[in-house]
Amino acid sequence: MSTSPQMPTPSVAMTQFPVTSRYNGIATATLQSPDGRIIIYLTRRFVPSPDRFALLQLHTVTQGERLDNITAQYLGDPTAFWRICDANNAMRPDELTETQGRKIRITLPEGIPLPTNA
């Protein structure tokens, strides 16, 4: 009687990505393959709901605009384009600039509310 080998349960550790990375705080997991190799991978990152972002303003897309340039203009970092994608529920960054006239939400980072007048 032969039994099939059991796949080990993945172990989980936190990542060391920069605070500006979309992967900051996402856990890594390891899995040992049947031949003994250790495979390290990122666990799934769930895209936050757009209602978790406080709207600062809307940007209207013009012909030929690129998301990295829009992101640099508003956030000061073209590599932070993923923040605008999250705020607009976009899975593909290019979809935000494909249509001239589209309104793109420019927001505060996830979970940070707009200041209230004291």
C-alpha cells in the first residue's frame, strides 16, 4: 500500500518591502516541494475598497496621458501609481488612461480621513 506524500503547510513571515510599496506588510509564505526545495512567495494582497480612500480631487484624463506622469504630478512619486489604481478600483493601470475625459480619483492613502475643521 502506497500513500501519497503530504504537502507541508506553508509557514508565514512578514516582508521587508519599503513603506511606499504596495507589498509592504504583506506576508510571505514558504512551501517545501516534494524534492525538498524551499519556495518563498507572497501571500495574496487584497485590493481595498475605493470607499476606504478620502477624495482630494478628480483628474480628467487628456489624450496621451500616462498614469506614471499623473501620479508624479499629484503624489510626487511615479512608482506609486498603484495607489491611484487602488483608489479607482482598477486592476489594470492602463485602463485609467485609455479613455480621454475619464475622471480619476486622486485620494489620500487608504484609511487616512480628510482633516476636519476644528
